[in-house]
Amino acid sequence: MLELQIKSDSSDGKIEQTLIKNAIDSEVKNLQRSLSKTNDLLKQFEQKYQVSSDFFLANYTAEDLQGGDDEYISWLGEIQIKQKLIYSLEKLQQINYLIK
């Protein structure tokens, strides 16, 4: 769990907490949209080759794909992007807000 402690000079730290929470919530929504687009691109590769991305990672080389290096790099890149998006989403969604 990640705790975000907000210290404020104002008498009501709720305003600052709300601003920060809304900014983080907005980033979560952006990450979720990006993840959805990435998942759509991965599904296209998986449907084209009738294998999962996990199977692709473990067993395929650029020579196995119709698009060669370009397609291999694109598929691999989308997998890596997905992993980073999921990691970021999990971290942001675990934030516990503390007011001081």
C-alpha cells in the first residue's frame, strides 16, 4: 500500500486532498484508456496468429511473423507497454490519502 500524506497550511486540507485525488483519478482514467487500446492491439496480433501474447513471447521470433522485424517489435512493444500500464495503475489505485 502507498500512503500519500498531504500537509497543508490551510484550515481545511480537504480542498487540497480533493485536488490531488482528482488529478490522480484523472491519470488513472487515462491509463485505463491506454490499456484498453493496448489490449485491442494485442488482440489483433493474437487473432492474426491464433496464439496468446504469452505464447508469442516464449516461442516466436521475427522470422515467424508475416511482417518480420517490424511486426515482432510492434507486438513485443505492446506487451511491454501493457506491463508498464498495469504496474502504474496498480500503484495509483493503492494510494491511501492522509491529511495532516
